[in-house]
Amino acid sequence: MSAAAGQAHPVGAPHIQPSVHAQPSAVPAMAPRLRAAPAVPAARAQAERSGFVPMLLLAFGMTGWFGFQSVQLLAERQQLGNAQAALDTQVQGAAKVRAALDAVASATAKLAAEGNPNARAIVEQLRQRGITINAPAALAKPP
């Protein structure tokens, strides 16, 4: 133990005695000094920055967006295929009804061509409403 300080110091540690004349606001002589970072010009700091990270983020974002859009398009394609398959039966039913109506209209046109007054009235009413009956060539009256 040091008699002057009244404290024990570890081995190898410097022994500093307080100065009698030191002011309380003064910096001790052994205090480490901090060095200020050297000033880097703004142009040099801009030149040292790499564009890799922003470009990488942009690439990941675009890849994610395109992947999302691809998945959505595939899902919509599947839904459209399902809707078309569901409508095929209705389209076939509509084709059957249309064929039946064409057969009735052709038979009515044939009766009108043979002189049936009721068939002529029906054909005339249809013509006034903008509906034309295309009789097949076999049913048409020969000249």
C-alpha cells in the first residue's frame, strides 16, 4: 500500500498522485484523448457507396412480383378452364334447342310456301320482327 494515497494498486498499474494545485474542472493528465474522425468530402463518400444492395433489393422485389403474378395467372387460367368445362353442357343444350327451333321454322316456311294461310301469317310476323327463316335448299320450292 502506498502511504501517500492510502490505497492499494495492482501490480504493473501506474501510480498517480493527485495534484494539489489541480482544479476540479481540469482534465487529468492521463485521460485518453479522443481523435476526431477525419473529414471525408461528400463527393468521395458518394463515390465509395456501392449500388449492389439497392440493385439486389430491386432484383428480389421484381422476382417476387413476377412470381406472384405468375401464380395468379395460373390460378385464373385454371378457373377459366373450369368455367368453360361447366358451360360446355349448356352450350350443347343451347345447340340442341336451336336445331329444334330451326327445324320448326323450316317446317313452317315449307307450309307457308305450300299455301297454308296460318303458316304465312307466322312467317310474315317473324319477318316484321326482323327474324328471317333460312329454309334449306331441299325444302325450297323448285322454280
